Amino acid sequence: MTTTATLTSKGQITIPKEIREKLELKKGDKLALIERDGNVILRKVSLEEIRQKALENYESGNTLSHEEVFENLK
């Protein structure tokens, strides 16, 4: 599926309804934006993925910022 979205003056976009429905996106869901070769990939991130990555880092003695947690989900 290919569709377009328009960037607002505040740098925001609206994900089209058909994509939100297909991916079962809802308010509060976390999304990772991954830049690859000049393109942006938008990926839904599950709470379980975030929890698991945080636990792995905690157990290894590392703490991560919010941004670092998402960076490691690629």
C-alpha cells in the first residue's frame, strides 16, 4: 500500500486511516522512525519489545535514554 501524508509547519503528519486500521494503531502506541538510505521507515513498537530491551540493558548494567531505547529497536 502506498499513500501520501503532508508535513505540517510543526513537523507533524497524520497517518492515513486505512494504514492505522490495517496496522491496528491507536492513540498512545509507540512508533519507531528509522532513517535508511534517505528514506523513513515507520514501525510499530510493542510494549513487550521496549520492556525486553530495557531489562537486557538493566541486567548488563547499562541505562538508556528514551531515544537510545528506540534506537536499539531497529
